[in-house]
Amino acid sequence: MDYLQTFKKILSMTIEQEASDLLISIGHPPVIRITGQLIPLIDEKKVTAEVSKGFAFALLTEPQKQKFLLEKEIDFSYDFDGQARFRVNIFFQRDSISLALRLISSTIRTIEDLHLPPILHEFTHKSQGLLLITGASGQGKSTTLAALLDEINHTKAMHIITIENPIEYIYQGDKSVIEQREVLTDTNSFANALKATFRQNPDVIMVGEMRDLETISTTITAAETGHLVFATLHTNSASQSIHRMVDVFPAEQQNQIRFQLAGSLLGVISQRLIPRINGGFIPVCEVMLCNNAISNLIRENKNHEIPAVIETSSKDGMISLNRALIDLVRRKEISPKSAIDYSANPMELKNLLG
């Protein structure tokens, strides 16, 4: 079997069906995800261990293959003959190989296209500071980041450096110069690449993921020293994001980090994708802006009080998750059940919905 050509045929079907994801797992035919639902490609044969290994090794370069065999999992991006790009994760399960691929749109959509809160435009006008885009995997963080960066690209003459693992959206430089660095291809680590940016004269830095103390520390330093920094975290709320960033440091450093964050943080956008009544998904966002009240709470280690400030600061542009959910229900974009299911405080939401 020509594994690469067979796999490309499956990728073509994934694109034609407008699926978001493709899953390859032994004992099943290839499975695609469309508007959240898993749909097996029933005309395709069930995948065997030999076939899944053949598909995986057809996609991997020799260095990637060695890394995969050593670490048992690998992330990378795959350009499908110029037709589309996929974010790929290959991993072992029960001593066989599985693949999970996410189709990356070739078009970078705008804040309006994505139905994101208009307040996000404000962050593209900042000259320095840190903006966090947070949420679980698959909740659209990379797509939101791309919208923000591309808005800067089309409106300002900036030097933008992205650090990603893997590179997802490909930017076409307009008014800005954009350089994209992929971890393990163009740099050895997020932390190494971040430290190197200080000698590369950037105006804007995008950190695809903050995973460790060194990356978080260097990101905060970059935001303090005159750079506009966009970064992501796998957290579900603004207050949780502050706690996660501080908690990664030793106890004796945490007070200093709180002060640094209080002075450099611009805001936190915590988002999740919710099924729409008419099909597809729509993002719902909690938006925290780092005003004086929020800064003081961060310094004083009172993260638990942040949700109350967000709730009472809508006039400043802040948006609580429950208020955002209620707005979508009233616009008949999502059902009340979906709003309750996705709320971090469902009892409060039920009361607000009446």
C-alpha cells in the first residue's frame, strides 16, 4: 500500500466534508468531526495497527520520527499539497499508533467574522503589555490570536515574531513584518526563542503556549520591557489564569511575580465554543481588563474577588461569562440548556435567566 497517497485521499475527504478534525485509531474506519459530531467514513476500511503506523511514518520526517519514538507523542503541522494545513498529533495507545488532525483554515478571519466581543480591538492598539487568551484545547484560542495579529498586520508597521508549536495560521505580511518560528524546527524551545527575541527587535511577540516557569517568567519580562505580548494558557477563567501563572513560581518569588503581573497585564480573554441552535459553534468570552481595581487584587493575592469586579465593570468593557451566555440566549444563538451546561456558575445563571 502507498500509505501517503491513501492518507492524502482521506485528507481530501476531510476537506470536502468541511470537517474540523480527523481521527485515525485502530479497529475503526477513519472518523471525522463535523459541527462537534463524530462521523465514521464507512466506505473506508477499519484501520489496522500496520496501517496507522504507515500513515504516521508517511507524515513524519526522519528527525520527527526519532523524536516520536523516543517521547511516544509528537505535535507538528502538515501542509497538504498547498490545499490546506493540518495540526497533527501522533501518539501511542495500547502499544499502537493513533493520529488526531485538526484542519486549519487558510483564511484568517476578523474579530467580527468570529463573533468575538468588539472590545478585543482595543488590545491591537496597545504598545506594550501582556494579553492572555485562555481556554481548554480546541476552544479557538489560536484563531482568536490570529485575528488580533492579522489586524495589527493590516493596520500598523510592526515587527511581529510568533513562537508556535506547531505553526498553524500562515500570515501574509502587509504593513507589518511577520516572522513565525516553530518549536523544534526553528528553535529548540519556547523559552529559548523568547530569550532570543530581545535581540531581534520585535514590537509584538506571540507565545503559542506558556508551559513552564522559564517561559512564563520571560513572557512577563518581555511585556514589562516595551513589547506587546499575546500568549495562551489552558485555564478556564481570568482568576484561574492569574493563579496558574503565579503558582508555577517558588513561594519566595510569588509576591514579586504578583507585582510584575499587576503592572504588565493588559487583560485576560477566557473563551469557549458553544453549539449554536442553527448548527456550528459560537465563541463565548469572559473579558477581564486590568484596571486599578484588578491590579490591586492581583497584588494583594485576592484572585477570588476578580469575578465580582468583572461582573460590576461592564461599563468599562469587562464581560462576565454568565452575562455573555445570557446575551447569546436572548439573541437565540444558543439554547438556555447549553448556556447552563457551559456556565462556571450555573445556579447564578439560572437566577439571571429567571
